Amino acid sequence: MTNSDAVTRIDAAIRRIEAAIERRERENTGLRQRHDALRSEVTDAIASIDAIISQDPDIAQEPN
């Protein structure tokens, strides 16, 4: 193997690594967006439950 062959293989390996890094960043961005959306939905749901409870305090009491 010549130096030129080695450099070509190293360059190809670097391109594959960079492509994998970019792919992972895109996947993480998607996951982060889904997580943020879910967090927002859960926050809204809890706020709705709190509003219902505040309208009828008897709902919040535990049965005896």
C-alpha cells in the first residue's frame, strides 16, 4: 500500500465518521423535538387537572 492509498482510505473513513455524526445529530434533534412536544402536552394535561380540582375541592379529597 502506498501513502496515497493510505491517505485515500483515511479520508474515506473520516467522511464516513462525519456522515455518522451528522446523522446522529439529526436523530437527536428529532428526539429532542418529540420530547419537548410531549413535555408540553403533559404540562397542559396537568394544568387542566389542576383547574378541574380547583373548581371542585371535593375531588381532591381522598375517600375515608
